[in-house]
Amino acid sequence: MSIVATTSPDPLEDWESIPQLGPSPGRWFGVPATLLITAPTRAAAKELADTIATERLPRLLDFTVKGVQVLGRHQPDERQRRGAPAWTVEVILVLKAEGADEARRDVERVCRRDAGGSHLFLGFGAAHEIEDQERLSPMCRRLLASTVEVLVHHLREDLADIAAGEAFEDTWFLSDYLPSRFQDAYNLPFLERWVGKVETVGLKLLQYPNTYLACTAEELAAHAILADARANFDLLGETADGADLCDQLTEEIDVLDDCAFEDHDILMAFEDVPCPADNPAIVKMMGIANFTPDTWFTPFRDERAD
């Protein structure tokens, strides 16, 4: 195997900005943010707003999205009248803060950094205290986001090596996170599709407690991400407060793990041959579904599939 020196993202590069240890202070607040979204119809505006709320805004990491509502068509000024229709959308952003003013300032500060071409923040309403929310801490959210960024970088390097003729078993990361027993099924388009799922699942994990893994490919992606996130704890153990930080992050990742997976059947694929899932009677008794690569992208539940 040839080793190519590359510059990869540093999972701990931005951790100085993460709140430090101890119980997360403050109370939960919801802050309404008004967005202007350009879309041909109200339904299209709602679909785009949902995409922004589930994919773009979670990347800002400081808060999570509680609700999205299309308020109505935006009344343009004279210069905008000839352009595409625009819609006013309200998004409720949830975060912890010491008080309502601080919550609103934090949301506005972060949103003003977002330069999305598909939407524009028009304004922010007053923050209102809400009941405690089950949310990952900003520290854990940044860990997950950084982990996914680094993992996808390395997986894409593996894809490039395979495209150049390298065997699956000689890859650095793909061979760790996909069971080798099925390697005959791993052609390049299949692997590229799975790496895309790693990126998708990275966002889904940030949506805790509403994380839903729609298929076996997403479960394998989540196992890879969480395994890498846990591996990063060792790096933190060498810092002054490393042990306490590891405990705090371990607890959050454990809770996320419990939420994300309905079962861990697919992990049997990593066992030596034969494994329990090779026995049809055991498969039927245990209700093991979508175990082999030909079914990995088949949704568990059609109504919730992506």
C-alpha cells in the first residue's frame, strides 16, 4: 500500500471556542428567526426551508431547529417585482443561555455568519424560555461535525486509491468500517454511495433527539462516525481537564448511540465466518433485516425513507 502525505482536517482545530467543562449553564430558549426564501410556490418554499433547517443550519452547531413555518408570500419592493416569488419563513432556533437577551444575541451572531444563497435572514424575534430540551451540547456537536469532516476526507482518499486500482482490503478506512466478508460487492459506485451516506448521517446525528437511521447503510455510517468520535476522546485525555471532558462526551455519545439504533444486528457481519446471521433459522427468529449489501440502501420504513 502506498502512503501519500496529505493535509487533512484537524478534528480538534476549533475546540478552543467550545464551552468548557461542567454542567451546561443557563436555561433553554426558543428564538424565532425570519428568513426570506426564493421559491416558485409555497410548497417549494416549505420544502426548501425544511432542507435548510435539517442540513444547513445544523452545520452552524450553536443551536438546533425546533420548528419551521411558512408565514406567507413576501411583498417585494419595486426592484424585486420582476424576480422569482419570495416567501417569509419562521424558524424556531433552540439554545441554552443565561437569559433571553443573551439567547437572542447568540442566535443573531451565528446566523449573521451564514451566507446561504438560497435564503436571507430578515430578523430575529424575542427569545422565550421553553421547557428543557434533549439536545447535544455545543461541545459534542462540534466533536461530531469535526469527526465527520475528517472521516469523509479519509474515505474519499480511499475511494481515489480504489479508482486507481487498489484492493478494498488494502484501504485504510473503508476496510475498517465495512465488513470484509462482503467485499466482492464493493464496486466503486457502491462505495461512493455509502460515503455519501456518511455525510448524510453526520447531519442526522446532529438532529438528536430526532435522529432516525433509515437503512442499514446509514447504520454502518453511524457506527463509523461514533467509533471515530470515541477514538478522539484519547486525544483529549492528555489535556488538563481531559478526564472530565471524556466523561462528559462519553455520556452524550452513549445517549446518542441508544437513540440512533434500533438494534446492532449489522455488527454481526464483522464477525468471523460463519456468524449467526448466516443461519436462516436464526435470521428468521431474530428478525434480522437488510443484512447483505444488496439491501443496505433499502429503507426500513418507506414512509420515513430519504
